[in-house]
Amino acid sequence: MTARRGSRSAELPGPDRRELEALREIGRHWPSANGGRPRQRATLPVDPTPPGGAAETPDTRLGRAALVARRIVSGAPLKSTAIAGERMRKLIALPVLSSDALSSVAYGPEAMLAVLVLAGSAELGLALPLAGGIAVLMLAVGLSYRQTIRAYPQGGGSYVVASDNLGRLPGLAAAAGLLTDYVMTVAVSIASGVAAIVSAVPAAGNLTVPIGLGAIGVLLLGNIRGVREAGMAFAGPTYAFILAIGSMVVVALVQAAGHGFAASPPEHVVAVEGAGTLLVLRAFASGATAMTGIETISNAVPAFERVEWRNARRTLDWMLVLLIALFAGTVLVVHLEGIVPRAGETVLSQLARRTFGGGLLYGYVQAATALVLLMAANAAFNGFPRLLYFMAQDGHAPRMFLRMGDRLAFNNGIVVLAVAAGLVFATFDGRTNALIPLYAVGVFLAFTLSQAGMVVHWWRRPGHRRRHGIAINGTGAVLSAVVLAITTVTKFSQGAWVVVLVIPLVVVTSLRVRREYRRADSALAPRPVQPPPVATREREECPEDVRHLIVVPVDDLDLAALRALAYAASLCQPVLALHVSPDDEEAARFHRAWEAWGDHLALEVVVSPYRAVVGPLVQYVDALHRESPGLMLTVVLPELVVRHWWHRILHHGLGPRLRRSLRHQPDTVVTTVAFHLPG
Amino acid sequence: MTARRGSRSAELPGPDRRELEALREIGRHWPSANGGRPRQRATLPVDPTPPGGAAETPDTRLGRAALVARRIVSGAPLKSTAIAGERMRKLIALPVLSSDALSSVAYGPEAMLAVLVLAGSAELGLALPLAGGIAVLMLAVGLSYRQTIRAYPQGGGSYVVASDNLGRLPGLAAAAGLLTDYVMTVAVSIASGVAAIVSAVPAAGNLTVPIGLGAIGVLLLGNIRGVREAGMAFAGPTYAFILAIGSMVVVALVQAAGHGFAASPPEHVVAVEGAGTLLVLRAFASGATAMTGIETISNAVPAFERVEWRNARRTLDWMLVLLIALFAGTVLVVHLEGIVPRAGETVLSQLARRTFGGGLLYGYVQAATALVLLMAANAAFNGFPRLLYFMAQDGHAPRMFLRMGDRLAFNNGIVVLAVAAGLVFATFDGRTNALIPLYAVGVFLAFTLSQAGMVVHWWRRPGHRRRHGIAINGTGAVLSAVVLAITTVTKFSQGAWVVVLVIPLVVVTSLRVRREYRRADSALAPRPVQPPPVATREREECPEDVRHLIVVPVDDLDLAALRALAYAASLCQPVLALHVSPDDEEAARFHRAWEAWGDHLALEVVVSPYRAVVGPLVQYVDALHRESPGLMLTVVLPELVVRHWWHRILHHGLGPRLRRSLRHQPDTVVTTVAFHLPG
């Protein structure tokens, strides 16, 4: 199987007319006598109709155990046709697609306050205007994405929109931003979720990293099982979270009304920095992480019931209302209660404790928070592999991301995300506030490029909604760009520089991946043969051009070697046995055995005074090629196959090394003849 | 190449008569027409005489870089004939072979005192009688090994002597003891050497582990360069150490003579344990680690100049005198100076500081100590791979330990030792006193079994030296056994239990390795064919029995696939192309391309609804075999070969997975046809 497996999946066109023509041209040069179809088929020694295939059952014990483990982890395989019928009702879509956005209420306000408090508790009041600004931003960006939903009913991820309207490079930049953002979503959500747990159960404080990595592991396994189970089970936590935060805000407001909405003075904290513009902007940038996830619905329009775009829009409206209400409400009541961010307990936990006391309702708020954050991380596990899939379709990512697992999930992308997020999470010891500075850059880069792309989209498309679209998306683009600039500048030294480095790296890698695929595809594409077919190197598309020599490296005249020799001889082509000997004495011994056997084949003995075996063999093959260019050498290697893995250490032959060394030789085919040792 | 490569090296006999007879029998059944020698040789399309081989030059950039790196690390390759001329003069042999034994003066006395001081400084005087006892032991064991040298001039390692005289199991037990001992020698010597450095440069105190691992790395690289440079450079440190300790003892004795040999009272240390029998025995066992290395000379008799055994004996005599003098002298002057072991500075360093002050002479003592300990560790790097080589010759260890590197060093054994010693060293944070309890068990087990083996040796050999030999070796055996018992019991809970567990584990592994090799060898040994040759499965030692079908899995009709198809067709055997398709639509597209090409070969399309490719292919092959047992299936796989390693990620085909799955199928040969992508 060549690397292009997967490239011929249903989404890609079959061979084009030029390719078919080239195939026809190549086929015309095949010898009719030898390769003629009817004759060939008649000589098959066995009926080739496909036998009724049972499930794949590996032959080794380890292999069978691995299969059972895989079935337990990922469930029974799903047919490709099962991919339909994954449409979501609005009541399901809302919680599933907005868990990412809504859950950021759990860390956004806290991230903002954690910066403000550096200027002392007196400046915490600045949170109210900042939150107002962020709410305006949410509205502007949200309205922008309403436009995208209408314009891209097939799903308008930032990568698609930016590529379509702005070109390859902006598209890849948006994709790179989104990819880092997905990784950070998982890391931040899990960190914040663990913080919610630790707030309720302080004893778990030094288990942050293991708990978080365990959660990432659960998401990994769950997603490899596939998207099927996603809908139902994942809707609950979001509603529970909306209910928890909503009722908490309402109760706190009612309590505040009791004393005339007078804010409690916050616990005194000494300032360590002045309340300069930079600090305020940094607080704003930190709070803006609450905007992550707004774009999710516009990516997933095709997953809605008909009429898709209308349902998606209505869901987005609801999400925006809920997001702004919960975010602004939380900041407001945190201010009224005079809560100060501190280590060991989240702001939300403090709020819940003051509002509900420490009892059952408090526990409910914490559990709902932790769960919705887990769902938000899970949303990234849907988005990240899908984005890689789109990129791979364009040749911008390795084609392994095109491959669907047997549960219709993109396993490779899921594994990459889990590993990357796990590494980031562990590197920062799972501290939310250390992760926040890395978060927003990727998001706002993608927002900006996507909205700018929409502006170009409207520009090119005359019509009654043109000016309206340009106005809304233009506003979104400009505001996103401003936040992107603020975020990058104010958080650069806190960690944003990592993302600023990573994003161009991803873009460059994508471009190089594409270049390599284009080069490979053009090298592999069938080309018409030159009118007078000449036998050049590596041009054996015609069997009659091939001159054979079969070389069998023989170490010992044991049954494995004899089997390989017999196989080679049975192919009815010239055979040469090759023996590498450390010294003349050993060579003489080998000759004796060879003569006893009957000297049935040509034999060459090479003496290798440095005891190397692979080197002399490769040199020999090389020399044969120099002597006779175009000769097709088939190297037949006897290979011992063992039943238990640890026996492989004992019978470690030179086969793998030889195969690696020979694969770079032109016109060299390596054949492995297995000899099965009894288990 | 099968796994037996190496098993036919100069030390092992060629095929025996029964094997030659079997080969003759097998050869007789080869078809004379097809495989007849003169005819076959005439048809070779190229002259097979071995071309003058230049040095191996890999084809890839990575490969060339690796070769250059290897040459820098390990030097130019050496011919096998260079292995002669490694004989050592006594003046060189003494320091090289006794660095292990003599260097133990650096930690033996300290280990003993470190236990005694637990009973308070008042009990440190017990060191004198204990040291006397150990000196007697040294003499007894040393004399024992004089006997071994005479009886085993070919080199009488404990493994050889115990195997020869006591049988397989005791031999393996001795070998296991020695293997653990070599690992511990490296760990303890390096730990002790680093302690000598840290005593002189306290600032290096928290770099113990990095310095030690660095030293092990240096030894690893040095030994991979080969034994050539060993002699000269390695003689210096031992003489320097003898001079350093010797002169220090003499100076200290002269100083002590000045005040009538009155011992200075040691600094007061409070007792934490009573001075019971157990403690005293534990101190004795710890001090007995100074005996490690006594056996080295008897292993290396063939390395001496002629007459080997006589020169070896004389060297051993000298070593014994030096060892006993330095050991007893050190304990004596430590007692006279009233030195108490303490953390952060070794006893030897304290002694040197008191004797010479802190100046240049002090520095010289510390440097010589550190160097000789490095040499001692180096000695283990000679012994460990050589022991594994002997074990591998008997089939008791993986045959990869038979293979010599191109510098005549046993690289595999060297690497295993470096890794094991590095792990042990790092696990115990390089603390000598934590390592000591694991040390002596293996040594004294080997001593005991080796001396007991010598008793049996004399017993079986009537002659005038018989009673003399039995008496000396008997004494050595009994004393070693007593120390072994004392060591095991008193240090069991301090860490000796690890060794007590490891040794039987090594023995059992060795036995299982041997069993597997015997089974494999008997499965591979040529057997006479049954009189009427029947075509059963996996019995194709005769080419005319082979019925072929060549299967070519084709994913895409690109040039790589066309090349594989042409190769398959050119072998003039029936060919069947196989295409696995995810759905009917894709299958139709493939058929269109196939027809355009001309439908030259039989084609089967298998639809795989679960998108798996490897599974259906393996099932298909399996079904063909069930339908037609004995059919030889050759699976021809097109494979893309790339120039840069990172391109491999992009073109990751199914070849490796398919090869792994097919290797367990009987009568299945896997052939890889490379298609080289432009770099």
C-alpha cells in the first residue's frame, strides 16, 4: 500500500482524464502474450472470489489481547454509512456546542480579577467596566458569526473562511491559531475543572496534575469510542451549569437587594504593581478568554436539523444571551460580595460558598462547573481532529489525519491533541493562571482572520445584504484585531511568546508538508511512456523490460536458508547465493556444507575482515548494479518468525537492518521468506 | 540472514557429520534440470565475483552522519586478526588487572567503620581485629586463585570453573553472581570516586549523580573504542594510587612513631545501636567488599606473556601483597589518627588531610583515588561483556553478545553494563554506603562456587598436587561460604535482598534462553527428507514442490503500484491484484482506472465497510490458504522510500503493518518493491 491510501476517500475525485489517458498509454506497452487478461486469469491456481470475511483475528497471543483491549476501549466497529443521522436538535445542540463558550465563565472573570488584584484590592472595581467592554465584544463577534453561519451553511470554520477569501497563508495562520487554541482549551478547561474540585476538596490539592492527566485520558478514550454517544450524555452538564451559575447570580442579587446593592468592601490586599494602562489592558486580555468558543456553532452548521443555518443561528442567539448574562452577572455579584481571587479556592467557589453556604447546593455548583469544563475540553476533541482533517484534505497536514478509525472517529488527531494538551498541562503544573496568557492569542488571530475573510466575502458578492454584512463583520474583525494586539503585547512576556513562536512554525510546517505531497503526487502520477520505450533505471512499468537476478544471502545452511534458496530457485530466474564470512577458515567450512548439499546454485563468498555483514552485502549489491545498470535485484532474506516477543531478542537477525540499508538502492526488491519457529 | 549469525564464529564447530549427511539427502531431491549448478551459473546476467569493497558508505544523509559520528566515537575498524598481540607484560598487567582489587581500599575500610560507628566511637577499635580477619581471608582466597591459574591456563572465570566441575546450575549461579557484581563494581567504584572528588571540592556536592553518570558515559565510549588503548594509559593511575596510599601510610606511621604509637582518641560519636554480634558481623561483611576483584587475574591468564600461568601467578602474588599491605595499613593508621567516618568527606580524604595537610600532596591522593576507581569501573567493562560472551557461546545468553564490534569490542555487553550500572547508581543517588550492602553477595557467591569447583577439580584428578589443591581450595571455599552467609544474613534487609532476588532470576532467564535456542536449532537443523517427498506445509526445501500465486495489493494505480505490478508479472508466475475499497463508489472509480490501463492482470476488489485495510487483506490471504493448502503466496507490496526521515510521517503506508500481520501466516512471502521519491 502506498502512502496515498486515504487520498482516494469519498471526498476526493477519482483519476482525472489526463491520468486515465496516461494509464491507457502505459498499458498499451504491456506484452499481450504474458499479461493478457483472459490467459492470466485462467492460470490462477485458486479461485480468487473474496471469501466471506470474519472479523480480523490476529495470530499472536499479544495481537489477540490487543484486539480485545481495543474493542473494550473503542467498542464494535461502525460502518461508514453510520456517519449520517448525526443531526442534532437545537435543545441538544445548544449545550453540546456551547459548553466551550459558557464554561469560560468559570475562569474568565477570575483571570481578569487575578490581574487587577496585583494593583491592590482597591482597584478591583475596574472589573465592572472591563466586563462591560468584554460583553460588547461578545455581542459584536457573536453577530459576526451569525453572518458566517448564513454564508457558509456547509460549516464555516475560520480555516475555511480565511482560506476561501484571503488565501492560503491567512488560512493556514487561522488554522495554526485554532490548533494551538484547541490544545489550550483542553489544558485550561481541565486546569480550571480541577481547581473547582480542589476548591471543594482541599485535600486533593497536591493531586492536581494526576487528576488532570487522568481526565485527559478519559477524554481520549471516550473520543476514540466515537462521536455517537456525544449528544445525550453531554447535554446534561451544560444545562446543570447554566442552572447553577444562573441561580447563584439571582440569589446573590436578591441578597444584595436586601442591603440596597451596597458592595461589601473586599478583603484588603496590598498592591504589588501600579494600576497603569498596561495592567488594565492585561486584565482585559485575561478576561477576554471568556470569549473562546463563540465560533464553535458556526463550524458545525451541517450538524443541525433542517433548515440548518436557521437552527444554527437561533442556537447562537441563545448562547450569546446566556454567555453575556452569566459572564456579566458573575462579575457583578463577585464585585457586590467583595470577593478577592486567592490561591487554593476559585472565585466561583468563594461566591458559591457565600451565596449558598457550604452545603449541598455549593457542592452542586462545584460539580456542575467541573463537569461543564470537562465537556468544554471534550468539544476541543471534536474540533481539533476535524480541523486537521480539513487541512489534510488540502495537503496541509499529514494524510494520516484523513483516516477514520473503525468507530468513525479521527483517532490520530485525537491522540495528538491528548498528548499535546497533556504536555502543556503538566508543564504548567495545571495552574490555570499560568496557562491563561498562552490562551487568547490563537483564538483572536482566528477570529480576526475569519471576520476579515467574511468582509472580503461580502465585498465580492453584490447584493442587498452586502453593506450590512461588511459593517457587521468589519466591526467584528476590527474589534478582534484590537484584542489580538492587546493580548499579544500585554501577555507577551508572560507566555504569549510561546504561541507567537508556535503559530508561524505550524504554518511553515504545513507549507512544507504540502510541497512534499505535491512533489510525491507528481512523481507518482502515471505519465505516458516515451514513444520508443527505453529501459532506463526505475522505469519498469512494463514487465518485459525486467532482467532479473535473485540474490540470497545465506549465513548458515539451515532449514530457514534452504527454504529461502528453494523459494528463490522456484521463481525460475537466475539465482546467486551470497555468503559473508569473517575469515577463510569459516569460508572453507561453509563451502564444505554447500558441497554436501549438492552445490545446486551459484555461490559467492565475501570475506569481511571487520566482521560486518550488512555493509559488505550492501556494497556487493551496489557493485552488481554498477556492473549491470538496470538489472533488477531481488534479495531474498530468510527470516525467523517467533511466537513470543521476548524470543525476538534471542533471534535478532540482520533482516531488519539489511532491509533498511537496501531500501535506498534503486532496482532492488527485498523479499522475506519466513521460517516459523515452533512456539 | 537468520539469527544464527555469529554462532558460526571461529570458536564454534562447523556442521557435524549428521548435518552434512542431511544436507546431502536434501540436495539429492533438488531437480537436476532446474537447479543444476553448471547450467545455473551460466545463466547469471552479471559477473558475480566480489567487487573490491570500499568502506561502507550509507546512502542517506542521516546514515552518513551516523557513520561519521560512529567513527569519531569508536575509531577506524579493526581487523579480526588484530586480536592477537594483546598480550600484557607483568608491569602492565599488574596495574591493569588489579585496579579493581586495590581500589577497594578506597571504600572497604570506610564501609566497615561506617557500620562500627553506629555503636559509638568507642567501638571503632574493633576495626583492627576485623581488618586482620579480612586480611587472612584475602590471603586464603588469593592462594585459592593461584591454584585456579595453574589449573585453567585458558582463563578460569568462576563461570567456567563452576560449570566444568559442578554442573550447569552452579555455573549459572556463579555467572549471575558475577554479572550483578560487575554492575555493582561500576556503581560502587564510581560512587566512591565521586566521593573522593567531592571531599576535595565540597562545592561539587550536589552534582554527585551527574558527575557519576558522566563518568559512566566516558567509560562506555572508551570501551566501545576497544581494548587496544587499554594497557598503557590505564597502568598509570594504579601505580599512582599505590604510591599515594603507600606513602600516606608510611608517613602516618612515622608521625605515630613520634608519639609512641599512641592512638589519638576519636571524636566522640553517640551510639545508636548496641555493639552486638550482628553489628560486628555486618561491619565485617562491609569491610569484606575490599576483597572484590581478587579473581580478575585468574580470568585473564591468556592475556599474559609466555609462560602465561607463571607470569599470572607472580602478578597475583604481587597484587595480594599490595592489597593486604594497603588495606591493613590504611585501617591501622586510620585507627591511630582517631578518624571517624562522616558525611561529606571520605575517611581516606580525612586521613590525607591530617597526614599531608590540605596542599598539593592531598590533592594528589584524592586525584589518584578517583582515577584508580575509574580504572576499577573500567575493569568491569572488560569483564562483563566477556562473561556474557562465554555464556552466549553456551546458549545461556542472547547470541547478540557474541557479536564483536568493528573495534573488536563486545559493544552489546558494554552498553548493557553501562545502562544497568547507570540505573543502579542513579537509583541510590550515588551514595556509596547505600550501595555497599548490594555489593558483596554476588562476589562471594562466585568465590564460593568457583573454589568449590576447584575442590571437585582436584578430587577428580589424581596426582601429587591433589591433596595440596583440595586443602587450599577447600579452605578458600569454606571461608568464602562463611562470608557469603554472613553477608547475606546481616545485609539482607539493607538491600542484599535485591541481589538475592536478581540472581535466581538471571539463572532462570539463562535456562529459558538456552531452552529456546535448543528448540530453534533443532527446528532449523537440516533433516533428511522423507523417502517419498510429500508436499506438506512449510516443507519447501525443494523448488519443484512450490506452487506460486503472487498477490499485489493495489491501493491506487499510481507509478509505485504499476512498478509493483510489472515486477510481479515479470516473475512469470500467476498474479492476482487485490484492491480494498471502503465503498462501492470508490470500487467503481478504481475499476475505471484499471480498465483504462488495459486490465492486464486478474483483479479482485474487496469492500471493507469498516475502512480497515490490513485486516481484510490478511483475511483474504488466510482464506486463499484454506482454499488451497500448500500454495505459496508472494505478497508484493509497493512501498514509497523517502530521502528525509520526516517525510516518512507524511507517506506512512500500510507496508510495515501488513508485513507484521503477514509474517505469522504460513507459506506467505512478503516482497517489497521500493519506489524512490525524489528528495
